Amino acid sequence: MSAPSNDEVANQPPLLQGHNIFSGDEALQEAVAREGAGWAVDTLSALGLQLGRPEVIELGNLANKFPPGLQTHDRFGRRRDEVEFHPAWHDLMTIFMRAGLHASAWSDPRPGSHVARAAAFFLCGQIENGAQCPLTMTFAAVPVLRRHSVALPMLSETWLPRIFSRDYDRRFLPVNEKTSALIGMGMTEKQGGSDVRTNTTRAVPESESGPGRAYLLTGHKWFFSAPMCDAFLVLAQAPGGLSCFFTPRFLPDGRRNPLCIQRLKDKLGNRSNASSEVEFAGTQGWLLGEEGRGVPTIVEMVNHTRLDCAVGTAGIMRLALSHALHHASHRRAFGRRLIGQPLMRNVLADLALESEAATALGLRVARTFDAADDPREADLRRVLTPAAKYWVCKRGPMFAAEAMEVLGGNGYVEESVLPRLYREMPVNSIWEGSGNVMCLDVLRAAAKSPDGIAAVFAEIDAALGSDPRLDRFAEKVRDDWMKGKIEEANARRLSESIVLGVQASLLVRFAPPAVADAFCASRLERDGGRAFGTLPSGVDVATILARAWS
């Protein structure tokens, strides 16, 4: 009898690939239809099929294995300030731009367009999150550029048509020689971080001052996102105060704008994407809006990017959950498959609840951007966007760590996607305002517009009477907000409570009873555990798992 070969591998799952990541996600499909983008189902299904292909999944791996590099000078000593990427990055950008992540809701503004675009963003985040950065900034810049195109006609004549193009043009050229364009931003400086009003970069009028006029910028940016973009929205101190400037890489006459990239950041995650430090030395920028109105000008952009932080994190959650469920469905331990073992089933069902709640919330917030003319939806958007960004992104690292643990050692090694997802999670929590900044924005939005918190309560109240646990929770949350307990030190707890209330309301109204019951039992009642896998007895785990993975 011959000895078994060491090359025979048993009890290992097959690769998770070759599947449609949209049609396999019931919660996402239902949210797309519910929030007004049912017309996009066929397009999203085609995208989900494409993204599930092995060769596309491998692009995400390669783009992170071979991160970008900076070329500051050519061989003759002339400045280049160009970022070079692995071909996989460019292939991903081509796919994502064809999917319209950068502009679809603006170029095709039908009802539900923001929801459809958010669903596509959710799907693409399951392949590679770094390539989404320049696309979300480009998307978020469009309302700002449109608003100020009268004072600066080149925005509507030259830039916006190229921003709307779905043809990814990687070439480092003046915009009028390209088929498409991408927009980045530059706010953060060494001394200020989120406190952008302490920025020291100076802007002086080149000749005349005022909206649409050229200024010369001198200073630095400590975090300059996606420096390979064609232009940037930059904050700098003009004579009238902190102002926002449209700053292209090339000047209208074809010369390079003196924007000097000092180095690329060596980051924990998001390694496929380039983040940089830059110096401005007489760099030309055109004033958007009035001097001293820089923060209000760029905040319009930030609100959209914050939504993408929440939706992108929800997409990464779904990918981590998929790998955990896939592994547990094939792996056997102690005589039976992992997914058949009660404690593991509890963990997986708990992760599935978190993923579905994040998905439902993200697309609900996206609908508030579609309903721009509805005052109640606008009020809801102002409060719920930073709250959702805070809570979903805060849950992300814990979620990824638990999913990794399902795979054990196989999930901890770099050949698995889980380490990349774990490293990726914190960036969405930090970028565009960390947790404290988000929660303080929630309080500011509620104080500035009482109708905003009223709109949140109306969203929660839509499910009242359906589950006594939600009724009790909603009453407690309302008491906290209405009885003078709104203190800065409590901002995180208050923000968490309104998100949980909205998530519970959505699930109670629209999810299967097993999902809604388990969420209310585990998230709204305070006598349970805090780790994933602590769902109380009586929860219908089988139904939750069947919904999450079939």
C-alpha cells in the first residue's frame, strides 16, 4: 500500500470567484428596488457578474501588491511630479469609470440615480477600495464646479464634459488634450489636520481678486489625495480668509502648474492608491465663490464623499462576510462543517445582520441625495450622513477582524484577501473627518436645523408599533435628544443611537421578520454581549444565514 502524497490537499475551500456579487446579495437587491433604482437592476447585475470574474478579482490583488511610485524628476533634472501605477490599477479604473462611479448620477439624473450609483460603488468596493478614491472625489466635486461655472466658464466648457466621460484617460496631459478628467482635493496641513481654519497656505490675487479670478498659492498640504488627478479643490488663506481654489495640474496655455509632489505616504492600507505631500510655489488656482467662504464651498463636496465612505465600508463588509460564509460552508472541523456548528452559526449570523443593516442604511441615505427638492429628505441628509459615516465605518475594523477569525490562520496570511480588507477598513473612518469630527457634525447639524433631528425621528417612527423593543429604544433616544442631554462628551453615543434606530426601523419595515427580530434583540437591548457572535437564544439563525448565503 503506497503512502499518501503530501500534494493531496483536503478540507480546503475552493476559491471564491466566478459568481455574480449582485444577484447573490438579496439585501442589496431589495434596497436598490426599495429606494427607487429598480430600473438599474439589469445594469447592476451585469456589473456584479463582471466583478466576480477571477481575472477582475486578481486586479485588486495586483494593484495592492504593486503600489504606485513617484517620479519627481526626469533624467535631466526637470521636475516631473508624476505617479506611476501598475497596469492592474489602470484596468480597475477603466472598469469603475465605465460603471459610472465618478459621474453617473450627474450625467444621467433620473429618479434613483444616486441610489443606483451607490449600489455600483458598493459592488466595486468588493474588488478594490483604493481605486474608488479619485472617483468619489471627482463625483463629489461636480456640484461645486457646476455652481461656480458662471464665474469660471472653463469649468462648464472644458472640464465638466470630460468629467462626465466614461472613457478613462490615464495620460498626464493638459485637459483639452484628454478624453476624460479626474478631480482630487487638498485640505489637510501639518499643523491643522481636521482644523482646516488653521491652514497656512497663502493665496494672493495674480491681478484682480474675486470669484473666478486667478490667484497664486504658496504653502503645503500634508495629505493631498490622489495626486495623479487632473485638478484639485484646494483650501488656502486669501486676503479675505480661508477660500477654495480650483487648481489644475496644467495651466490653460499647456504649461505645467508648479505643484510639487514631495513624497507619497506609506500607509497602513489603501496601498493601491497614491496619497501625497505637496508644496505650492506660485501655483495657480482660480477662486471658487467668495473669499473667506472656502469651508462652505468645499463642504458640499465633503457630504458626498462621506456617503461614499459609509457605502464603501458596507461593500467591504459584504466581501468579508462572503469569504467567511464561503469558508465555513466548505471547511470541516471536529467532524462537521463549520457552518453547521452552533457557535460559528451565531457569529456568521451576527455578521450578516451587521452587513445587511449597513447596506440598508447606506442606500437609504443615498436616496436623500436623490430627493434634493424634498425639504424633509434634505433635513434627514444633513444629520444622517455624518452619523452613518461614523457608525458604519467604526464597525468596519471589528467586522473585518471577526471575518478573518472565521478563516483562522488561512485568513491571516497575505494570500487571503482578509488582511487587505482589515487594513482597508480604518481609512474610511479617518478620511473626510474622523469619528469625533463626524459626531460633532451630527450635533451641529441638529442644533442648526432642528428639523433634521425631527426627520431622523420620523424615519424611526415609521416602524413604531411593530416591535416593542424598537418602541422602547426610540423613546429613550428621543428623551436623550429632547431633554437637554445633548452634550459634546456624549456625541458618539447620541450618533450611534440614531443610526441604530434608523437601521432597526428599516429592517423592521422591510427585512424578513427573522432579520428584524435578531437585530432588535441584539442591537437595541443592552443586556447582550458586545462581541460578534453573541446573539441571544431564540434568534432564527437558519433564516438569516440562508438569506445571506445561498
